[in-house]
Amino acid sequence: MSKQSNVIDDVDKLILKMLLRNSRTPYKRIAEDLGLSEATIYLRIKKLSRLGILKGFTANIDLSRLGLTVMAFIMLKVSPRNYEETLKRIANSSGVLEVYEVSGEYQVLAKVVTSDNKELARIVDGLGSIDGLIEVKVLYVIRTLRTPYEASELITYI
């Protein structure tokens, strides 16, 4: 159980589930579905924002419809020397969408979405030129089976 779970109740979890499915759901609709007043929903969402649980409302964009059809995860092995500086350079690299520090043989996992393999190669070359990198390994995404935006049932585990 997470540390934050003791400050939210089942109603808050239901609100979060609804917002994960569609962040544009009107407060009125949430209130009707949960049998609460619109003012109550407003106050609960404000509380979730204040606690840092709800960080904002975003659009779920189909990047492939924008021509961004090549997705890859890049595993990066980083030298202990100037480790933090190397991580910052990776995180600030052009074309890199997400960056995670991970455990295991590789210390960094980066997500890249591009229009074609040529652009991906340019990004990988740029990453490879960063001082402090020992190895770069690219994993091409064949197909996406699930995204976090569809994972609203994870709320049940908190």
C-alpha cells in the first residue's frame, strides 16, 4: 500500500479512475455517476491536486496519426564516472520523450518516438556521443499492447 493511499478514500479512487479514462469528463457527469454533488467533486479534485496525486489534465494523442510511427526504447549503460552529469545529458537529449533510471545491466531506459528510422538513427547517434556512455542498445516496438492511459484499474491496487 502506498504512502498516499491513507489520504484518499474509495470515492477519490473512483474519481481518479474516471479521469484516467477521460480527463475531460465534466464534474457534473462524475457527480451524477457517483451520486454526489458537483461541489463535492470539485473539492475532491482540488484536494487531489493539492496533494500532488493529480498533476494535471492531459490529452491522449495518437502519435501515429501525426506521422510518428517509429517507437523504440533505448537502453543505456552509463559509466560511474560523472554519472549524474551523464544522466542529465541523456534526459535533455533532443528527440527523447521519456527517460528512466533503472536497475540491472543498463542504468537508463529512454523512450523515443520518431517519424522514421533515419530520425531514430540520428537520435541514437546523438545519445551515443554523450561522454560517459559505455553501451547503447535499441529495442524497436513492434506493437503497443497497452498504454498507461488505459490502465485505470491500477487505482484498485492503492
